[in-house]
Amino acid sequence: MRPRTAFAIVSVTVSLAGCAGWRPVPQGDIAPRLSTEKPVRVQLRDGSIVVLDQPRVVGDSLIGNLGPTHERTAVALSAVQALDERGVSVWRTAGTVALVYVGATIVALFLLLSNLG
């Protein structure tokens, strides 16, 4: 693999990884705050953590699909200690783009200087 191709792949991968993060969902009436398109990370009062895809509130339960098998799972809302929703982080994205840019500049300067000498 050529160095430029490898650098491009690493840059894109790092940039995409830096854009997303978990954001807390305020406590209270969570039903209208949830997006069924975004996964949620649920921290239970017993300390365990589960990630549910396609979450929705039905009655007094949080229901969603769990893991790669998409097994339907229900969690009592009274057992939920904290709830986080997956979303884009502006600051993480900006920081990642800046780091990739600085890294690309350093590599380009190094390659330029090594070709001159």
C-alpha cells in the first residue's frame, strides 16, 4: 500500500471516529426527548450498562433492540440511573479536523524536505 493511500485511510478513519459521542438525556419525561433513530446508552441503578437501538418508551419501560442479534429488550424506567444518546459533538469534530490537518501538514513538510535532500 502506498504511503499516501495509507495516510488518507487513517485520516478519514480518525476524523469519523472523533465526530460522535454520548450526550446525556436530561432526567424527567424522557419519552419526547428520545429519537428512535439514535442508540441510547442506559446506565442502570445496579451499575450495569446496556446500549439499545431504536429506543422507545412504552408505559413505564424503555424498550429497544440489544446487541448484534437485535434482541428486543425492556428496562423499567425506575431502574434507569442515567441515559445518554449518541450524537455529533461539534467540539470533538473540530478538534479532530484540526489534529488531522496539523498531522497532514507535518507529513507533507517531512516528505517535501526528504525529497529536497
